[in-house]
Amino acid sequence: MKARTKVREHEQLVRGALVQLFGLKLRSGTTAEELDVLARECVDDAVRTTQPGSRPDDKMFEAQDYGSVLRTWHRETNYLSPAGYPLPLSIAGKSGLKNLIERYYPREHYRRVLLTLRQAGLIREQSNGKWLPTQKCAVFPKLNDELLIHVAEGISKLVQTVTQNVTSQRKNALFERSAKVRTFPTDASHAFRVFVNAQAAAFLSTVDDWLEAHSVPSRTRNRKTSTAGIFAFAFIDDRGDVARRPKPIERSKPLGRRSRSTR
């Protein structure tokens, strides 16, 4: 019963992302009839460009759930060496990997979570049978159910934040910004990835620490709680879109040569 409920919650995230995007289009002046045509065209495009998928997995979890295991492994003293590095963990034992996983998941899902972590390359087995994490956060290299839910939630939360920011008082606005240039040299892509990954790791770690320090145990009563967090991503558009854009109007100082931040 709990598994079915979890699947419905995940489906609601996908539905929520679509509703948020459709709502944004309606607020911008698109009619319901135009939106209906757009939605049908999008479904047709999706059918043409994808293979038939399987039914949702009754045991899938959110991507952040896996991150909880890795975060604890990198932070709590009983999982760290004297030098502060994650200790190799055996499966069994009080401080074993099985108990660590079961801190965040129902016991019956332990093997499934362990398999997913291994297949995603987030943990590796040593020759002595013990395990080590390869990442501090859950970055999935393959498209799976957890990653799809992560994407859907990110889209939904982004549109929700934008909508709230433009419909509420400025003092209640949440962080939502972007920065880009239109003439970025492709041979600098590697340097950009290295720079952004380093900055993002520091930013996310700081926010995560603050959230963890201010969160309350789930068993706490008589105190209203909500879900809070951030989504962040970088992009490099290498599909040649810049070359297909109409030539901009000449200006004394071309905007394309400098960074621009919005919102």
C-alpha cells in the first residue's frame, strides 16, 4: 500500500510540473484552445522521439533520498576516519552499510537501494568486501525513474517560485536568478564545467548544512513543517542555436560580449 502511495506521489510531481508550465502559459496570454493544441503537439513529439516505456517502478525513490545516505557517510563521525574521510563499510554491523541505508529506507528495500547505488557508480566494492562512496551527492549518470522525478520536481518548483515571486510582495521573494553569455567559446567548456562544479559544490554544501541544522525530527509534534530546498544547474548550448539566431541590431556596446544576470 505504501509503495502504491509513493508511485502516486511521483506521478503527482510530473503532473504538477505540467500544470505549472501550462499555468504560466495561460498567465502570459495563451488561450485554453491554443494551449490544448500545444499540449497535443508535445505529446505527438514525445511519441515520435521516445521508445515505449515501462510502468512506474513500485519501489522508486526520489534522487535526494540516495543523497541522504551519501551525506551521512561523509559527515557523521562514526562513519569517518580520524582524518575525516569516509570509512570503508562492511554490509553488516552496527555501523555497516545495511544499517546506514535502513536509516532512510524501509528495511525491505535495502537490497534495491544498494543495487541502485552500485549501478549508478555512487559506491564501489573493495577487494576486501567493504564499500566506499565515490561521490558526496547523488549524481545519476543514466536516465532512470529517480532522475525523471528529480527533473519533474525541478521544473515544477522553478515555475512555482517564479510565479510566487511575481505575484507576491518583493520582500517574500525567493532566490531565482540566471546568468549567460551568447558568445561563449566552445574550447572553454571544460574550464566552465570545472569552475561551476567547484562553486556549486560549495554553495550546495552551505545551503544543505543550514537546512539540516534548522530541520526538526519527523516525530516532532505541534510544530508546522514544510519542504524547503534549492535546485541548481548549469548549461552549455552546443547545438548551434546561436548561429541560427537573427543578427542583432548593432549597438555601441554589444550585449553579447558580457555576462547578464536576470531576476
